[in-house]
Amino acid sequence: MSDDLAALAARIRDEAEAAGDLRALDAVRVGALGKSGALTALLKGLGAVPAEQRKARGAALNALKGEIEAVLETRRAALEAAALEARLTAERMDVTLPPRPFPPANAGSIHPISRTVEELTAIFGAMGFAVAEGPDIESDWHNFGALNIPEHHPARQDHDTFYLPGEPTRKVLRTHTSPVQARTMLTQEPPIRVIIPGRTWRADHDATHSPMFHQVEGLVIDKGITLGHLKGCLIDFLRAFFGVADLPVRFRSSYFPFTEPSMEVDIGWDRKTGEIGGGTDWLEILGSGMVHPRVLANCGLDPREWQGFAFGMGIERITMLKHGIPDLRPFYEADTRWLQHYATSPLSPFTLHEQG
């Protein structure tokens, strides 16, 4: 190897040894082997070397290139090992230390959804309601047909409903807890007074919708039931749940296949601050109505003898409103920080007095 190549090799070796980190070492590599590097310039100049010397000069340059690459790789491995050792030293922990103490609320805390179900059960239980349950996988008839939902209704389409494979009687993941209303009327003699909390499924997913979510529905069947009973029941519930004794409640006419007449229920709130019961704005909170005579007949009850009302609402929705939760998705992400903030200790049970 000629003197100029030996000097270049020594210089690059010294620069590589002096490099204190991977970034500095990469700068040495670029200075030697990059497009404008020292060795690259020599390789480009081979054409100017006399023909009788060109072969030997090329072999020497290739040997130097291999030597430089080996030096750089050795130094890179040493720097990476040193960086790893420094990181391990910095992140070292004493595994013999006792664990950090956690506040009691972190152990066995009640999820906001479960807490809301408990509150619903307590409030409606004080009104004489029992809790009814039913299967999550339903027949098409219980989920739609018994409830007067026609074949052409959009809710029956695949883009809105999860159907399970199988013919000729397709099963569905229930889209609401209303099938339990039908099952209750089919199996229980009136009078009936039940609420139905449970999971439901629909093909929707964003910040305020989830493919799986929770609903609670209520059903009252008796003789002489009127809209007045429905309004009184829901007004008392909403004021107790949100803890606002004079909460404004408004009923608007609407349409649902399974009730007639049907009504949307709004509560007063402040759009700017989100305060429930404040301001002059209205917020839709649930749907309700008198049970449709066809639904009663489908479930074996004579609509000339029995009347009733039903209502339904999203449990996540009322939980978000009550606790100021802006996004639905954290309910199902198992983030312990979120749970620590919104979960409730089982040692601090609520009372109806606290609710309003």
C-alpha cells in the first residue's frame, strides 16, 4: 500500500476511535466512503492512473475500502454495546424493593358502566321495577318481528345489524334489549314492571358509537296505563339520576315501530359549558312511548285489556353526560389511569338521597 493510502487508513482509523457516538461515527463513514468521501474520490481518479499501474492501484484501493469498513463496523459494535450498557445502568431497578403503594380505589374499583347499572337498578327498584334478562344472540322474530319492525326497515339491513350465518332462520346479535320485553310479555302474566340493562350490538364505531354498547329499557304493562304514568316515571328518574331536583324535561313526538304514540325525551342543559339542567338548550336523552297494540298482540296480550309504556336509553351515553366523559372509546381500553379517575370505590356506595 502506498504512503498516501496508508496515511488515509491511519487517519480514518484515528477518527473512528475518536468518535464518541454513532452519529459521529457515521460522519467518519460519510467522509471516507460517501459520494464525496476521500476514498471515493481516489476510486473515481483511477482513470487518470497510468495503465501499467492501474491494476495494482485498484487492488490497493479495494483493500483499503475493506479495511475501512471493518474498522467502522468494529467501532460501531463497540459504541452500540456501550450505549446499551449505559441504558441498562440508567434504567436499573432494585427488584428487592417493595412495590409502590396504590390507593385503595385502584383495587376492585367499579367500572363506570357497572356503577351506572347499579344506580339504574336502585332508582327504578325504588319505583317497583324488577330486572329482566335475555340472550345476547336472538332470533330475527324476537329482535324485529315481534316488535312490529317491518321487513324493509333499515335496521334489518346488514350495514346496521350483525347477522350470524345460518338459514332459514338467521340469528342476530341483538341490536337492542327490546327482545327481552317481548320474551317477558310472552312468559310473564301482567302486571309487568321491569327494566332490562344489557349489552347490544350495531355496526357502528367512532368517538360516540361502539359496535358493542349497553342499553337499558323499561316496560310497564297494566290496566289503565296512560302517557301521564310514562311522563311521571321518566321525569322522576332523570331528576334522581342527574341529581338535579328541578331538571327541565321535554317530551317531543317521534316515531318508533314498537310504540304508538312515540316520544323523544329531552333534558335542559347548557351547550357551552355542558352543565346538565343549566342554560336554555335541550339535549335528547332517550326514546319512549306507549307500547304498540300490535306488539301486545304479537306477545299474546289483548290490547283492549292491557296497556303499557316502554322506554330505552344508552347506558354509556348517560354515563358520559353525568361524569363529563368526552369520548366513548376509553370505556373499553382498560387504561388504568382512566379507570383510576372515573372508577368508583365499592366502599363508597351511593344513596338515592345523594342522587337528588
